[in-house]
Amino acid sequence: MFQHRDAQTRAMIPAEPTPRRSAALSGGRLWSVFFLIFLASGAPFTSAAHAREAIRDDRGITVTFEAPPRRIVSLLPSLTESVCALGACDRLVGTDRFSNWPDRVQALPKLGGLEDAQIERIVALKPDVVLASTSARVMDRLESLGVRVIALESRNRADVKRTLTVLGQLLGAPGKAEAVWAGVERATRAAAARVPPAERGQRVYFEIDPAPYAAGPDSFIGESLRCLGLGNAIPAELGPFPKLNPEFIVRTQPDIVMAAQASVADMPRRPGWSTLRALRAGRTCAFPSGTYELLVHPGPRMGEAAAALAECLAHLPPPSAR
Amino acid sequence: MTSDGERRLRLAFGLAVGSVVIAAAGMAAGGDGWSPAGLFRALANADGRFIVLQIRAPRTLGAWLTGALLGLSGAAAQGLFRNPLADPYLLGSASGAVLGVVLVLAAAALGGHVVSVATAGAIARFGLVGAAFVGALLGVLLTLSLARGAQETMHLLLAGVVVGVLLTAASDLVTSAAPDALRGKQAFLLGSTGFLGWQSCAFMALGLAVTLPAAWRLARVLDALTLGTETAASLGLALGRLRIALVVAIAFATALAVSQAGLIAFVGLIAPHLVRRFAPATHGYTLLAGAAAGGLLLLTADVLARTVIAPQEVPVGVLTAILGGGYLIWLLRRRRAA
């Protein structure tokens, strides 16, 4: 674990004393002067210099840090959001082109996307760590240039919690990660309490893409819906984000349809979809783009996302008796 | 009126000088746009030197090498098929490479779901570069086996088209099951010179050092083929074997370029055209000059990609397609006017 300010005294003892360090210790005078400066300044840097943190990322690769990174590049919006939620927004020095929350990250250099990140500009920023998703080719290149990369992938709520924990460990704020996650859970419970009882167990079709791709029960979106007491129109065995036959939706007749505003507006024009009872009864959640982005980012704003879902559910016309 | 020989010399000189000049410009084209002063500033400190020597230099050289491999295989393919519209991707290498890449991307996405996490990890370690390389070679192998060798050019061409369609369908099938792989596939289809390092350069330089002399030796076969298959056979050439050797050289060069930089459009098609138009020659010259022209073309596109909307970048494949397409349109209009 990284040492906190409250654990500085412990941090003075090197975790793995090297021969050279013990020589310095026996050097006596110099060390005690150093020690005094340490005490006087509260020396957060000395504690960091001795702390070592081994971070295991989602590729199974362990990266060791001598000190919490001070310059961070994030190549994924949800990771950008997580870093900021953990109170380390000011350590970000650049993001991918899609990161847009919180507002202050919009002023940072935009370094391309996951697949076409701009290597030269990233290296020029001299980041202590680059946060990315797995399966980005950019990682190999950055690592060969000596840049440390942590790959984190979030597909469900447990992943999001784990990602926050790993980031908390990395940033030297493990307690903060727990607090953020507790906040997500609290907000989700509060949102669940707002869902009208009549909506409990209603089967939702949440559209990710008009192809159509849906959010299945095992995706983080599906899990959030379950936390709100809702069902899912898609069977779990189809996977987290299955591509569906449009006919399947018509046959399944979901009780509630959720999608981005433009998609919902388009749905009645899809062949056969005008027969969807949810569309006819106006039991749809058409999210404006900002809210929709909030819903599809697996990160610290999932509590907020649950609230947005509950807000829509609270204003739906009541389900008709079947 | 200049003689063909003189034109060939002038073209060779122009390609050499152009490559050096644009490469120098490339060294000054950084993440913040084109700035020779910036280059000197960067070289004055260690961080700047690191960026110039470890990122900008291999990228610049790598762009040239990728273009050269594509130009060489394009010139060889056009000679082999006796068709000026042939390109190095025609033999199934492009679709094979895409399938390889998509399988790796999908394995990462499906990890823990369809395939086990350990399998996904093993595939990921193999890497996109390896997958693209093997995929491209397997694609060509499939084409060769479908055409039962390279005896009949038309069979080879048809088999290449069929393999292209089939493997593209296969990778589409994989991406519909694992939509997460789509973004990576898209990036691979556009091509990029941004990830080329010294290691990539070493691979490609080695590949060029092997394929260039091989193609040079086979150039006489291509010359003989221009007289027609029967005449070529009557000259005592073992056409089947030599054609297969050519196909292997094309496949190897293309697979190397594609695995390092993705599917960069049009370079392999246009570079030999430019050479033939400017200096008609036997295939030996066309192959060498085609490689140099491909290198210069992609190098120029890469430098433009870095500078036109700096600090953002245009995908280099988009630029080569615009440049190549623009050239073809210009060619068509000229022909019509004449």
C-alpha cells in the first residue's frame, strides 16, 4: 500500500532495504540531518520515495511504482472519470478525445483515441503512467518506449469496483476508492427507492446501438437496472451486449424501451416496431446525449446514472394490466 | 526529347533526393506541427532527443519502408497479373490479416466469456502484429491452394477475390459476435504509421533486403510474361514454379507491411503506375523504382498526416486514398481529353 500522510512514520523504514540504503543509514550524521528535514517538512516526497506499489492490471501484468504517479494520461473516458472521482483530477496531463467529464478535463491535451493514440505527444507529456483499456495496440508501443501502462477493463459493476480499487491503490488513496464506491452504492439504493412500485420487475430493452445491440442482464447497465428492481427483456445467455434480430424485440414485447433520444424517435419507423406496446403507450426513456453518455460509461458516475434511470421511471405512464 | 534511359536516371535521382528531403522534413514534423526550429530545440535536451530519435526517426523511416514493401509487391502483382489495376492485397493477404487482427481483438473482448481468460491472454501475447502477419500469409496460401498453384493467372485472380470475400465475411461474423473488436478493426483498416518503432523498421528492412533481390531475379519472368504465357513457356521458363516464387515474395512483403502498419490503401496500386508513366522500362527497373516510389509516397502522406491538422492527426490511410484516388481521376480526365 502507498503510505498516507497519517502513515508517514511507518514509511520512513524502507520496505526493502538495499545495501546502499543501509550504508546511508550507517552514515549517521547525514541521515539524521535528512531525518530532521523530513520531520520539519512533513516530507511527503520521502515517504513516497520509499513506498513501493505493485499494481496488477487486467492483462495480469504487474507494474511497480516507487511513488504514486503525479502525471497521468488516461485514454478512456471512464478511467478519466474514475481518476477525477478519486480526487486526482489535477494529476491528469492529457486524455483521449472522448473524455469530457468533469468539465476541467476538456482543457487538457487531446491525444487521439484508444486505437490511434498519438505516441509522440503522449511521450512528450512525460506521464508517470498511462491508463488504457486492454487490447489497445498503443500499449505495446508505449511500453517499448519505457512508458508505464495500466490496462483496466470494466464490463460489469464488480469490474468497476475493482478498477476503482486498483486506481485508488495506484494513486495512493485506497480509502478514497472505497468511499467513492460506497457513494455509488448509496446513490443506487436511493435511486431504487424512488422507482414506483408498479415498475418493479418490468422488463427493459436498453438499446446500445440501433444495429440493434442491447445491454444484457450481465452488463453493467443490466446490473444497474437489476439494482433498481427492474427486469431485462434480453436473456442472460446472449452475453453482455448481444446483437439482436430486430424481430426478436418485436416478439419479446419489452415493457419499457430505453435508448438515446434519436434512436427512440426512429423506432416507430423500423419495420414492425410500431406494434411495440411500450412505444405505443409511451413507456420509453429517451435520453438526451449527455445523459446517455453518463449511462454507458462504466465508472464512478454509475450512481448518478441510476438516478437518471429512476428519474425517467418515475415519470413513465403506469404499466397497463396485461 | 529525352531518351527513356535518361528519364529513368532522372526518376531514380528524383526519388532518392525526394526521399531524403521529405525524411528530413519528417524529422521536423512533430506532435505540434512542422517546425525546424522545434527540431533543433528538441535535440538540445535529453527528452527531446529521446522523442526525435526513438519516435520520430523510426516512424519516418518506417513509413518509407512500409511504402517500399507495398510499392514493390504492387509492381510485382501488376506484372504477374499483367493488369495495371492489380494491387498487393489482391491475393487474399489483406482479408487474411484483418481476420487475424479481429480474432485477437475479439479474443481479448470475449475473454472469460466464450474463451477462457488464459486462452485470451495467450492470444493477446501473440499480438496483433503476429496475427496480422500469419493471417496475411495464410490468406495467400488459401488462395494458392484454391487456384491449385499459380499456373493459371486467371484462376489465381479469381481465387484471390473469393478468398478475400470469404475471409472478410469471417471477420465480419466475428465482429458481430464481439462488437468491441470493431473499433480496433476500423483502425487497422485505415492503417497507421504512428506505432512504428525501431523494431518494426528492423523487421521491414530485413524483409525488403530479402524480397527486393528475389523480385529482381524474378523480373525477367515478368518481362517474359508480357509476351504472353505461351511465349514465356516456349522460352524454357518453369512458369509454375517461378510464379509461385513471385506470389510468395509478394505475400511476404505485403504481410510484413500490413502487420506493421495496417491496410494502407492505394500505395501499392499507384506507385508502379507513377514509375511506368514517367519512365517506361523493363520489370527490373519498375520493381526497384516502384519500391522507392511507394516509399516516397507513403513518407509524404505520413508527414502530411502529422502536419495538416496538428496537433491532431489524419489517419495516413485516408491521405493515401485521397492522393491515390485524386491521381486516378486526373489520369482518367487526361485520357478523355486526349
